Amino acid sequence: MGLGGLFERAPEAGNEIQMRPYQTGAIQAVKDERKKGINRTLLVLATGLGKTTIFSEFTRQRATRGQRVLILAHRDELIEQAVRRLKDQCGIIAGVEMGQQKHMGQQVIVASVATVGRSGSDRPAGWRPDIIITDEAHHASSKTYMNVYRRFGVFEGNCFHLGVTATDYRLDNKPLSGTEKAVFESVAYRYGIVEGIRDGFLCDVRCQIIESGFSLKGVRSTAGDYNQKQLAEVMDTSSMNAQSLDIWESRAKDRRTIVFCSSVLHAQHMAAIWNERGYRAGVVHGETHPQERRETLRQFGTGELQVVCNMGVLTEGFDAPGIDCVYLLRPTQSWSLFVQMVGRGLRIAPGKKDCLVLDVTEEAGTRSLATKPTLAAVADLPSGADISKTGLKEAALTWNGLTDEQKRHLANRTFDFGRLSEYVRDIDLLAALETPDWMLEVTRLKWVPVFHQHGEAYRVGCGNNRDTGDRRRITVAPNALGAFDLRVDEGDRMIYHETRETAEAAVRVAEDFVEQRWNWVFGFASRDSKWLVDKATPKQVAFIRKKLPKDSTLDPARMTKGQASAWMTAYFEGNSQ
């Protein structure tokens, strides 16, 4: 097929936008998937990284080869954005298939999925695509999209399908790829928030999770998220709205703010309160007249309005780089929706230092951080990590520098990245109390490292003498001559002593001693003893809590009996600091 009507100017003039390395890499990754026989693939890039730029360039390349491209979107703004970008970036005059607008035989068509995906639709009439591109592809599993894919034989391999999205999860939290019934077969390329911030293409972002006085207990879930009506009843109250504005005033009153509300009335009520307090706020929602919406967003973009409250319309297809505060007054269980909301504030702009995300959540104890979408979790950090002071860039760099052991201990707990060194110190203390790896080859006993004037020593507790109550213990410690002493003590009395050239040899002697004289010790002092992994006892927890330094982040209640016992052994030997 020829290129008549495709280009407004010469094809070589189309690449006026300089493609970034990751954008070029994304297109190459799609080509690589096609070579492998993959027919349905995804590009996952954080909001603000130019997904429209990428699929426009991919469209230009395919159209230049004579292929027909159908671009699907579900909102007027996304359709207008795609048509404009194809023209400005690539010189392509695309047809539009939406409502009363119909294509004129163009090689590239941008279509409303509501128009072409309704049951029984034959639009775009007399035209079949070679490639379908789905913008905001986290919607791709919905019925109207699936009608289009089935009609053009996507699942039979008759048409190549490329999806672009900021999140490869559906709105109901089910994956878009990787399962037999998934819409896409693979993720061709992924470039996320952390990478974008690291490379200077997105602004840094901080997040404050603010516990408020409401509770979502009893709010049902519908299609993977909170029931909208019930959620609004919780969030849109006079006391909650006043508190929400107080929170914003104390943290972000000088920032240009986009607010995500729980209902249309909630958005209207919040905008009214902002205006009553002397701030300039506008409101947009699905029922706002298009002309009024454009004017409100224009004023917000120029700074005439400091705040815009919205319900369900500014999660996609809206770009205002000057936004430096995202206010989440719409709790969600949907990771996809959360990513879309946060993404509104990630674009870089002159004079913009970072973006502050205010995530208002329910009172403590009524939610699970393991399942709640958080900015930290989106960036593959622990959900409970507080990044309000450090910012996402520093937090990610710091996290990547931790050992696997440190990450494991932090993974399921809440902690402040600003105090990470204190947490790591306490984690490393616990790790230091573990039996050294070299010992695992030569002993069955649970040895604990302890302080010694000539270097690291090791001790294993052997219970008490039943008659006297004296504590029994075996110690392997370096001496002043560089050899290692083995001591067996009962109370204040040394009852056995030998010297060996190496710590390993001394440990082997200790193992023989226990086998010959105190064989019953293996029943409780073996490193495989089941009691070691039980939760620490209340007495252990109370003792350790009393002895810990005031600035310690260690939580004894999270310890095992084995860890608590090792800590107490080290403490009694002067090694608790």
C-alpha cells in the first residue's frame, strides 16, 4: 500500500523529537519480541516517560512499510493527544473513528474503543489493521477492548497487538501478562519510576502516609477496589474534609496540588473548602462540560488555580508538569489506579525540586501494609518504608546497597529510611549473633559470637548443674599467642581446658567433649533445635527491651527464641552494643 495521505510533509522530517535511549530501546524490544514469534506484548513505562512518543514512532516505522495501524484509547483526551502527536512528531495525518467522526481510508486510525468495541460494531468499516496499539493498556481486558481484539483475530495471530501502560496490572489487580488467559503474552520492555528518576527524566518524589481517623472496615470490594458509594460515605464528611485540608495546609500549602477524591460531591465539597480558606481551587469530573473542563485545567496549568480537585478523570491523558503535590483522598486497593494517580506528579519542570505525595490512609491497625498500594512498594521497596524525608531516588539507591540479609529483615516491617543506618546496625547485630558459616562444617552446636580482648570468641550454653544451679558453658577464644583456648566452665570454675592452633580445631575438641560427657546438650543446644525458631518468650522480650539503647530500632517482639537467647548471651558477655 502506498503512503498517500499518510504524511503531511516528507517522512524524514518527522523525527523532530529526539528519542531518548530508553524509548529507542523499547521499540527495539518490541521488534525482538516479534522475531521470537510473540504476537501480543506490552511496554511498561512510568507516567511521564513518553509512551505516546514511543508508540507514535513505532507507528511511523510500521506505516512506512505499508502496514495499517489502529490505535485504541478510551478517552477523548487520549485520542486527541495521539492524533496531535502523530502529526507533530511523525507528520502522520491519522483518521479518527469516534462517534460521528469516521475515517477516510487513512493508513493510521486513532479510535475510541467505545465506538469500535461495542457489540456488533463494524467500525472502522471496510478497513482491517495489521497492528493494534492499545493506549493505557491496563484497561485491555474489559469487554469493549476484547471485542476489538477478537474481531480482528489478535489471539489467532492475524494482527499484532502492542499495549502501552504505566502498570502491567489490571484495575482489579490481576496481571495483564504471564498467564494462559492473559491479554498479553509478554512484557517486552520495562522502565519504571526509579529508573526515570535516576536518569533525570522524572522528578524525585517523596511520600507521606498519613493515618487519619477513618476506618474502611465494612466497605465492600467491587471488581478489585473499594465500593465507590460506600467509600464516599466514609471519606466525604464535614469533619474528614476539614481534617483533610488541615493536613494539606501543614505540609503542602505552597505546592501546586492535584487532589483525587472519592466521588463527584467529594470533589465539589473539597474545592469549596479550599476556596473558603482563601486558596484558589477548581473542580473537574466526568459530568463537567468539556469547555469548562478545558478552562479549569488551563487555569491550573498557568498557576491561576493552585489546586484542582477531581473524580476519576485526571488519572490518564492529563499532563501538567508543574504539579508538585499529589493528594490521595481516594483510598484504593488497585495498584494500577494508584500508579496512575501518583504518576500525575512525576514530570519534570523548571524550578521543580520534587513531588510530594500525601497518602491519607485509615487509622492504624485497620489495614495491611503488605497489600496496600504504596509508593515505596511501586518502586520495589518494602511497603512500610517511610520515604517522606529521603525521597525515592535516595531510598532506592540506599536499598540497592543493602545485603540480602538486611533486605530480608526489613522486608515486612515499617521503618523510616531517614533512620536506616540505625535499623541496619541492629539487623547486623542479629546477623553477628548467628553461628559463623565456617562452623557449620565442623559442629552441630549453636555457637554465639561473644566479645573477647584478643578477638572474636564463641560460646555455647550447656544448661545448669541440677545440684548447684551453676551455669555451664563452653568457650573458644583466641589467646595472646595467636592460638585458641577451649574452656569448659561451670559457674566460676573452669573444669576443662585445651589449646589448639586454630579455632576450627578447638571447636572440634568441644564437639567431642559434649558427645562424651554431656551428650544430652545436643537436645537443646543444637543449631537445628526446633525451639530456636519459635517466637521469643515474654520474659525474653521484656528483658531485652529493658536493656536496649534508647535509639535502638530493634523490636524484641519480632525476635525468635534463638535470636533472643543469642542476644542475651552476648549481652552478659558485654557485647550487646
